Amino acid sequence: MTHYIVGNITIHDLDRYRLYEAGFMPILQAHGGKIAVVSDAPTPLEGSWGVGRLVVLAFESAEAAKGWMTSPEYQEIAKHRLAASDATIVMAQGFG
């Protein structure tokens, strides 16, 4: 069952965040993940979004998503994201 990781990320050090982005795709792909959405300006249709980048990643299972996020390779680049941004990140199971 597809699981999604959804993030609302406020970047405050773009240069440092780019170090995170530089290593991101190979690690995501190695764990079977795909980018569904990245938007620096999502359009609120109801309520307020505030500021921040919207990121939606898709994985075949919760185990694959957690395996990606806890992998040593991801943890090595995640230190740049953690230092360069503030985020709220959740995981949810999809339908089908």
C-alpha cells in the first residue's frame, strides 16, 4: 500500500539546504521513493498555509519510507536540512 511522506519546510539557509538537495535523489530512488510534489508556493484553497515548501514523497510501503528516512545515507545529508530549515513532516497511508 502506498505511503506518503508530506513535509512543510521553511528554509532559512538556502546555501546549506542545497547541500541536502544535491544528495537527495539518488538516496530517495535507492529506496524506491518518488517525488509526487515539490512547491514553494502551494495555492491555499481553504484556510491558511503560511510559508513553506510543500513536499510529497511516495513509497511502496511504510517500511520503505521508514527505511529511507532512517538509512545512514539519508541521515548523512539530513543534517544539512535540519540545520538549514524548520519542518513538519508526517507519513500517511494512501488508498489502493
